[in-house]
Amino acid sequence: MLVSSTFKNEEIIPTQYTCEGRDVSPPLKWERISGAITYAIIMEDPDAPGGTFIHWVIYNLKTNELPEGIEKKERTQYGLQGVNDFGKTGYNGPCPPKGHGYHRYYYNVYALNTELSLRALKKSHCRRSEGCYGRTCNCCG
């Protein structure tokens, strides 16, 4: 699945999408998958000192495109957002500990054959979902 943004695969994520900038979500666009009812995105940092760190969970997306700066609230006009590992709702960008060097960030886009239940997702982080097809865009920052 082709995923595109204002930066390319394996490029450094621009400052405006990090904690050192405006810390807003980047615009994303991906190709439609036949049979998908909704999409979900999970942004993660596998290089975090304590293990994989979740920066963003947004799901029940009905479209294959998101603009820059999705509001940091649970219910948006695009879909629902979960709590990230900062303990906040919505997107929080790259913010590796000082002196920890570069980290890799993955924007995993899932094509789902269903809408997800908010109640089920609140019980635990959605890492992988049955009945979905994971696609990854690697980005560094």
C-alpha cells in the first residue's frame, strides 16, 4: 500500500510534526483497499528505551486521506482517536529522550473489514487486529 505525506519514506520527520515544533499530525494519504470498510492508523516508535512506544491511534476512518493537524480529542470528523503512550488523546509526535539519537517511526495503516468498537479499544491498546491487513510506512526522526 502506498502511503504519502509531506515527507518521504525514511526521511527525517519535519520539526512541525514533533514535540520541538507545533506537534501536529502530518497530512497522510494512502491507496484505497478493495473491501475495506474503515481504516486505522497506529504510529509507533520501536526504538524507545522502554520498548515500542505508541504516538497515535486513530480508527474508524472512512476516507483514505487525512489533513494536517487533526484535533487532539477522542471524536473527530475523520474518526476516533485513542490514548497514546504519553497518556494523551490524539497525536503526539516524535520526542526521543535527549542524547538518545535518531529513532524510527512507523505509520501503520490498517484496512479493516469492520468498524471498531470504542469500548473494546479502551480496554487495551490495539496493536494488531484480526481481520485487518497491515501496511507500514517507515519514517525517521
